[in-house]
Amino acid sequence: MSDRAIATIFFVLIIVLTLGITAWAARRNKDTAHHYVAGGEIKGWQNGLAISGDYLSAASFLGIAGSIALSGFSGFYLSIGFLVAYLVVLLLVAEPLRNLGKYTFADMLAARFNLRGVRSAAALSTIAISTFYMIAQMVGAGALIELLLGLPYVTSVVIIGVLMTIYIAAGGMVATTWIQIVKAVLLISGTLALSIAVLAQFNFNPIAIFNQVEAELGPEMVLPPPPEGLASGIDVVSLNLALVFGTAGLPHILMRFLTVPDAKTARNSIIVATWIIGLFYLMTPIMGYGAALLVGQDVIAEQNPAGNTAAPQLAGELGGPIFLAFISAVAFATIVAVVAGLVIAASSAFAHDFYTNVIRGGQASEQEQFRAARIAAVAVSLGAMLLAIFARDFNVAFLVALAFAVAASANVPTILFTIFWRRFNTAGAIAGILTGLISCIVLIILSPNILDVFPLANPAIISMPLGFAACYLGTILTGEAAEREMAEGKQISYDEIYVRANTGITRLEEELRTAAPAEEPRTT
């Protein structure tokens, strides 16, 4: 059997498995609650696996391994930032978001600011971030399918887009969750197998790998590279700021906290996810350096200049066509799961936030919301496909880092001020989201990767403070307007938000509890 036939079999098996999950989930996807957040019925350990499946993207499996293989330790910065980010999520965001939100990131803001402008800004931010992230997955998928099946890059991207649309339109969040769970199990299994195969070449001594890399490829491959200048050093800091804080603003990750029944389960699911993600990132240097030594940097760069095929090439070198096909199928499942989460986040932002609550004023029927969500899923997939065709030669880890920068600049300041600042108001929320979003995208366009006008490749160190500053100034300069909003019922009091964010108890529940007659003591 030819190598291509073996690869095709593995890919078909992944597609059949995911379509089977979608068919099963479609029978349970009967209302908007199940479509958007799986009815809030996912268990903690299940959601932990699903978060891992949602978070460990093509950037993690393909991009970071390739970045380490071609550029050495500087690629490992990405792993560190991705992992540390979950401590921020655990400590600051997970429980308040679960207690304040309903279906989307915008619901959390709307719990305090009941105005259409906030929802519109939040929906725009969600769609922009999801699109950046989705382009990265599409680029990785195109390179992978082109390598294994010999299909043209454009055809490969279209196949992924069509599959994503089917998953979301039919199965919603139920299908997405279980596809992500299966993907997480496959990814950890595949990564562990590949790491063990690499370690076996060095007598299971990871230090020997680093020593050989230093001897053959130079000490700069295993040591933190000194900055080439002031701009280079600032760029490293900016990149890590984006990675550490951006996770707390990624819409498809934030939605996962709303799929569990309560805040305690949300916290437990983050702990499970952190262990899984940490285990994975410990193995990325082994895969990256193993590929550099056993496959060769020139061979990797010749196949894909950004290094996105380093992990599958390493599998082929160590285990032949069957192992190559298996690892590539795992990478394909990785892309499928992440893009599914991104599509449902973006389509939910349009259907639930913009269409239902802005255009229809909260009066859209269940059927209307379903139809809008499906139309949005198709539109988002088409847009991502078109953009991915033009981003073919970008490293997927770099593209994802840009999505993190936008999330850190537009969403994180607004989330933190909503939870922790009493004076924060509607104008501050809208100003923070739009300023962070627009400044970050403009600086990305001006960066060395596109127009080469702005010196930093990742703009988070500039755009994130701008987002915080806009939140602050927007609030301070419109203090009287905030008082009018409170009097008109357009803004909820901070005391109520504080209690609800930390306990999940709404004012109505508290009033019912205090109004209930005290139970008479029992006599024996």
C-alpha cells in the first residue's frame, strides 16, 4: 500500500469519526442553550479535556515544533506563554465569567451594561479574534493535507471550511465539545508516542538531545538569544504579554466556561486543562529539536518555509508512512476541533449578540436564532478560507500570537474592569474594546511582516495599554452619563455585579431567599 493511500485512510477515519459525533450530537442540539453552550451540562473533567482540545491548536502542534526546529529556544517562548496564561485565567476570569455570562463573552458585559453598543463592540471583537485564529488553523491544515494527500493547498483549505460548517450547523456546541475531547486524547497520545520515539534515539536522555543540538547546530539553538537591538528585546516582551494575557480574552475559550453547570466546575475544568496543556508543552522541545536533528533544518524549510510540517516529517523519519499518517491525522483532528470552536464562537457572536439582541432587540425566536447562527457559520468559514489562501507562508504560531494580541488588547481590559472597578461604565467598555481592537489591527498591518513601518512584529505592548487607557478615560470623561444610565436601569449596580460574579447569586434570587419565611424549629 502506498504512503498516500495509508494517509488517506487515516484522514478518512478522522472525518468519519467527527461526522459520527456530529450526527449523534445533532439529535441533542434542539434549542439555543444546547447549540451555544451544550445546555451547561458538561462535567468538569470533560470540559477540562475540551478546553485542552480547544486551546492546543495547530500553532501548538505544528507551529511551535516547527519554530523550535528552525529557530531554537526562541520558539520555546511560545510554549511558556501559552502555559502560564492559564494561571491568569484560573485566578481572574474563570469563575466570574461563568457566574455573569450566559452564552457568549458579550453576555458577561451585558450583565452590567445593558446597552446595544456594548454587545455590538463585543461581537465585532469576537469575530475579529476568531478570524485571526481561524486563518492560522486553515494555513496549518492546508500545508498538512498538501504534504500527505498531494491535494492543492486551496482545495485543502476548502475541505476544512466545508467540514467546519457541517459540524457547527448540525451539532452545535455538543458536537464541538466531544470532537475537542476526542482530539485532546488523540493529541496527547500522538505527542507522547512521538516524544518517546525521539528519546529512544538518545537512550531516553533529554540532556543528550540538547547537547547534540548545541554541538551540531550551534549554542544559539539552545540558549535564549540575546536581543539584536532594543526593538527586538521589546518585541519578545510584547509577544509574551500577548500570550499570557490574551488567553483570558479568547472568545472560544471563554465560551467553554459557560458549558458547565456552576463556577466550581469551571474552576475544576481549568485545573484539569492546565495539567494536560502543561504535559503537552513539556514535549514540544523534544519534538522540535528531534526534528532539527533527525530530519534536518534544510529539509523542513524546503517542505514548508515556516516549519509547519516539522512534526509530521519527524514522524515519517522515525516510524515510516504509518506513523507519519497517524501523526498527521492527529494534527488534522487538532485543526478540526479548534476551528469548530472558533466557528461557533464567531457565529454565536453574530447570531446571539448582534442579530438577536441588537437588530431584533432580544425578540428573535429560537428558529430565527438557529437560522442566523447557521448563516453566520457559513459566512465565517468562507471569510476564513479566503484569507487563509493569502496567508499560506506565515508561521501558524505567529498568526495565533496575533490573535492573542488582539484578545489581550480589546477584551481583557474590559473584562477586568467589569469585574473589579466600581466606576466602570458603558462608554469605558465600548471605548476599551474598540481602541484595543483597532490599534492592534492597525499596528499589525504596519508591522515588519506586512508594511514594515512599525518596528514590532507583535503590538501587544502598545495596544494593550491603549485598551486599558481607553477604558479608564472613557469612564472618567462620561461620569454623569453613567449616573443617568444607572437611574434609567441601563447599567446594573456594581454591588450586585460583585456579588453575582463571586457567588453566582442574582438580586432576584437573594430577594426570594430573604423573603422566604424562616423554617420553624422541629420539636421532638
